[in-house]
Amino acid sequence: MDIKDFSVFPMQWGVKPAEAQEMVEVAVHAEELGFYSVTIPHVPILYYGHERPPDGFVWAHFPPEYKDYQHDSLVLLPMIAQATSRIKIGFNVAVTPWHHPFVWAKYLASLDAATQGRVIAGFGLGAAVPGEPAKALHNIGIEGKRGKMSDEVLEFVMRLWHEDEPQSFDGEFYKGHDLVVEPKPVQKPHPEFWWAGAAKAGARRAAQYGGMLELTWPSLRRIREELAPNHAAANEKYGGNSKLGILLYANLFADGDMSLADLSRHYFGWQGEALDPMAAGSPERCAKVLENYRDVGIEHFVLDFHRHGLDHVSTIHDQMARFASEVVPRMA
């Protein structure tokens, strides 16, 4: 493996939120180090700590004045594009039903054309607490089935990217008449597609449209027993060639490895196999965690270097540099 097998995932929210230029500086540094991509989350409405039981996750740590503070990723992404020239950029992930399919198709096609083919079209359903509606959709009055809505969006986006003639559609959730996207994306058949999600429907979407199925913090056991087989079956059924990727935490500690108890305290109180995707500690331990995931079929790693915003985005710079020089060479 080399540095191109790794991507960087900075968040604009946080205990002390990132300013726009700080996000741009991370992307510029990631490009200089040779990382494959910088992708940013499209989470238009943030959760509050009490809405994410049992521990509130990272949101429980935000001071009141920052509980809603973030720059819109639709603004940040063009800024990152302008400041870089080689690294891939994109969403990780866009809440698929948030915009009309024409809006997504036009925005991403224009950005891909403007960057000469550097865009990653990362989509997902949007986070939701089990049994509760997805806040990013519910709070602006978008109701319905997230999965069915997302399938409609993707179908119509792909048609608008692939077809030269005006497109009309009359779906259950989205309608359009005589719509054309020009310029078309530079990448063919379309911008690199990522789908984030662990359900079988997510594996199907990745297989249908290519690119990558991105899994979020799964245990090694779950990948072996469920997720990798589902992904392989979807590729076979739909004639796909999508690869398997993972979002996980990476953190090189100055004092080396932590005990499991300390590691749990460092990462939101997670325990047991939930600690599998913590590539944290010494360079040797970080490399071992990544090798374990490579052995169960992971081909690309998306690295969260600042605990989902619990650490300030400025800490990513040293983490990226150390990862490139101390961890990647151990995985050759």
C-alpha cells in the first residue's frame, strides 16, 4: 500500500469549529503529502448531544455557542478546489434527498468540469437515530422514505450526466421537465461515486454505479461475516466492480500505545469490538490495525484524524505528516 490508498476526512464543526481557511489549509497540506483525496461531510443540520443517546457522541461536547456552527460544505468545496490542483475532492457524504436531483447533478458536474475531473460524488442517506427521523431531512419538512428518495435522486442524476438530450422524469418524490446539464462531468462515465452505508441496499447502489462502498467504523467481525459478503454478492448480481472502503479513526500518540480502557475513554466510551477501527497509538499499532482491515477486504482508508471534531482541525497537520512518514512505510 502507499499514500494513495488513504484519504483525509476533516470536519468543519467541533468543540472549536474550523474556519473556512483552516479547512482549505488541511486540503493543501494533504495534497502536498500525496493523499488520494480530501472529502468533507455534508451535514446541513447538526445533531445536539441529547439527540444521540446513550453518550451524545461528539455533539455532547460542543459548547452552546457552537452547537449549530459550521460553514456549508457547498461553499467550502469550491474553495478547496481553487486552492488545490491534483488531489481528489468531494463530499463524504452528501445527504442524498437534501436537494433536487437536478441541483446535485448540475453542482457536481460543474465542479468536476472546473477541476478537470477531480470530484468524488459521495452520497448517503443522512445520519439518523434508530427509530427516529433523520434530522437533516425532518427539520426542513422533507418526509418520506430516505432509501427510495435516494434511489430516485441517483437514477435521475446519472441520466442527467450521461444523456445529451433533455431529460424529463415523473418520480414518486422528484419531478423534472426538459432538463439538461452542461457542461457534463469530465470523468467518464461520471464522477467517482462513493456510497456510505452498511445496508444491503447500499452495497447495491455501489455495485450499480461503481466506485466505492464506504463502511463507517465497522468491527472486523462484522466485515468478515456480513458486510464483505454482501458487497461481493451485490457486485456479482449487478455486474459491478466497486471496491470496499472504510472510514476509521487515526491518531498517533506522542506517548505510544494506550491501554484499552484509556483508548475507550479517548474515543467516546466505545468498548469491545467497537474499538477495532481505532488506528491509534504507536506507528506500529496503527499499521497493524490497518493491516487487519486490509486482510478482511478493505481497499481504501478514509482517515478521521481529529475525533470527529473533538480535536481542533489544526491538529490534523501533524497527524497527516506523521502518518505519511511513519505508518504508510510499514504497510508496503
